[in-house]
Amino acid sequence: MRDQWDTSKIGGFWFAPAAFGVLLIVFGVLILVVEWLLQFIVAAVLVCAGCSLLGLAWHLRGRATYRRIGPRRPGPEKQDDV
């Protein structure tokens, strides 16, 4: 019987957070050594965020719906509110 905390099924999932942690440490050290790198990273984040918002706006712009004003289509009749 296997223990409920057995992590053998997870496989290589541990690698993603470990790699991200190492990457953050490397960026932190690089920012301490090379000051202009912080400006570059902040600018890149802002440009990516702006492009993402423009892409979202472009996507939502095409989702406008229009309704035809005219005779109703045949179907079940609604009761009129009195």
C-alpha cells in the first residue's frame, strides 16, 4: 500500500518551480551588478503588458453583437405584462 504523500507520480514537476527560483536569483544578482538591467526588465514588462492589453482590446472589439430590428421570428408567444 502506498503512502498518501507519495510523490513518485509527480515526476519532473519539481523542476519548474526550482528553475524559476534559480532564474529569479540570477536576475536579482544581475540587477545588483548591472544597474541598467533593472530599467530594461521594467521596460520589457511594461511593453509586454501594453501589448497584451492591446491584443485583448482588439479581440473584444470583434465580439460586438448586433440585433435586427424588425418582425419577430415565429416561436412561442410571450404573455404581455398588464
